[in-house]
Amino acid sequence: MNKNNSDVVPVVIVIVGVPGIGKTKLARFVCEDDQVKVNFGFQPIWINDIHKTFDVESIANRVTTTDGKRLLLVIDDLLVGIKHDDLEKLQKKLTEVVGGRTDTAILITTRSNHVANSIAAAHVLKLQGLNQEESWSLF
């Protein structure tokens, strides 16, 4: 069964954890990985100033044409929840920008479990610190 491009939306991945645990570092590591650069074909679009409201239009305005290349949109340190409708609008807008490509992704980092849980259909990666035994194993 083939899906047409209008049925396919960008994958959403959320990295959640306490401040200082390494969410942004992990996101940057992913973005700087040679294989990711080859797959996406250019530097990811990085947004790190969404603190009060999640405004789809303002985000979409930062994402211009990609000349048919893949797109990785990184939203770093998201502190506000995202309504399901807003996420769908953003996914649709990104799909339009990339000309219907099916290999677009959105990577979000947040310190808030509430924010992570508000993002429907996302793959959530929870970063946790080391327990006491794991901490001692470093020495």
C-alpha cells in the first residue's frame, strides 16, 4: 500500500531531561554527525528562542526553500506545550517547503515532561542522570 505525500508528515523526536543533562549537546552531536550531514544535505535549521508561545507561522517563516533537499528542524529548549493542531500545521508547512519529501524530521529538546507529553505522535527520548553505582563506576 503506497501512501501519497499528503499522508506523510515529518517525524517528530523529543529529547527530554533536566537542565544540564546534555539535551542540546546530544542534538548538536546528531546535527554534526557526518552521516546526518550526508542524509540531510545541509546544516539543520536551529531554533532556540521559543519560550512563551509556539507560533507556527513564525517558525515556518524561518524555514525557506530547501531546493528539494531533506530538512532537519531543531527546536531547542522548548518551554511551552504544543497543541496537536499546531504541530499538524507545522508538519504540513514543512512538508510543503520540502516539496512533499517523506524524509523530513523535527527534533525538539525540552526540560519539561509536560511539554514532551503534549507532543502527539512523537518519539520521546528521556535522558536521565547516573545512579550512585554508575557514578562510582566512572572512577
